[in-house]
Amino acid sequence: MIALAQKDPLIVAVSAAMPIGTGLTEFAGRFCDRFFDVGIAEEHALTMAAGMAAGGLKPVVAIYSTFLQRGYDQILHDICLQKLPVVLAIDRAGLVGDDGETHQGVYDMAFLSTMPNLTIYSPATQQELVHMLELAISRGEPAAVRYPRGSLMQAVSEQPVERGVWEEMLPITERTVIATGAMVALAIPVCRKLGVGLVNARTIQPLDEAMLERIKQTAKRVVVMEEGVDCLGLHVNAALSPISVVHMCVPNEPVSQASVAHQRQFCGLTAEALEQYLTEELA
């Protein structure tokens, strides 16, 4: 973010009382006249960012996934319908461990995927996160980049990040996994062990229609992994019907405070569960 802001004086950052939690303290120190903390007022942060974008600035609004829910109306009416170039940097997307059940970032994919004109990026690696933020800002359109608490895995891909283009990490086979975000790291060793396909769904919206068509021509069972309530799985299921699609996601019930590992166990988002889905007989 700082590197991008050094190159482009139009980039500004907006926070809703969480500059430390969202990692914006250094940015605020370096660019004090380009950092805006509105306090605990997410709705105001989003509408203000829309006004900034309408005036020619390039706002990046960093908000926790759980708190972004408060601004649903502003995202829809003030940003997406106006097609304004506001980038939502969605922190704590996914299971959040000790932050507790009120802070689980498991709904953003589902409610943002209903928004028109919005691209939703879901990086699997730290390197993808950097490239996606830069791409989202450069395209000049409404965008969201979602990432978990802590760090993603470190890995460099030969395939550049593009809007609406997924990455085929392991060749598509009769049994193929489509994973997004932090779930990619969990899926890699299982897919390698079993010799099955693995696709990194880099964007939740739009879907990669060309990749889905390739999968439909080859796969007999697809497992979709996402660290949120059922969203990507529903869209993939509709696109691949009548192929068997297994939805590995967060259940639509509260997830209690615990370590991320225990929360994933509760949700069935484990390597063991994935291996079982991939090895059981097709109906």
C-alpha cells in the first residue's frame, strides 16, 4: 500500500477506528494528509470514500469483514450502482480464532456477490494479495480484496493475476478441487497426495467461465472449499450441473471462540474431510 501510494498521489486510505488492526499505522505516519479515520462509523467511511472517488481520488477502505456488514446499503447504492473506483480491503475475512463469534468474517463473499459491478478478489498467497490490491486500484472500478487474519502462504506463481481468471495449480482430473483464499494451502498437499486436480479460484466475482467449462468437460466430482458460508460452492454447482459438487464451507450457524484449527474442525474444513470426499465412491 505504501509503495503504491508513493507512486500515485491520488491513493488515500480510510479506516473506521481500526488503523492498528488493519495495518495502516505506518501509512498514516507516512501520508498523514492522505489517511482518514472516521471512528466507529463504517457507513460513513464507505459513503465518504464514494465521494472521494467521485472527486478523482483512489480510496482504499480497510475494514474488518464482520464490520463491513454494517455498510451493505452504502456499498450497494453509493459505490456499486455509481460504478465508483473504491477498493474495499477486507481484513479478517474467514475464521478469526480468538476474536470470537461476533467477529467471524464468513459472510462477506455471500453478501458482496449480490452486488452489481463489483469484482471480488480472493488471494491464496501473500504475493497474490499484493498483485490483487495493485490490480484493483489500477482498474478504476468497484472492487473488494478479502484476506484472513494473519498471513497467507508464501508462493510465487508463473501465472499473472487477472480479473476473472483462475489458476490451474494441478491438472484438472475426474476429481478436482476448487479452493479459494486460505483454503488453497490446505488443499495442496491432499491433492498432490491423491493426484487430483486443483484450481485456485482467485476471484469470487466474476467466475472464470472458461475454466468452469474445462472442468465440466473432464470432472465427475468437484469439491469446492471456501472459508465462509456457502457462496462459491452455490455458484459453481449451478455452473457445473449435473456434475456432483461437494460444498466444503462454514455452516450457517454461529462459530464459537476457539483457535482457527478448532474452528475449522467444527466446520469440517480439514485435510481429512477433503481426502474423504475425494476418495469415496461416486453415487
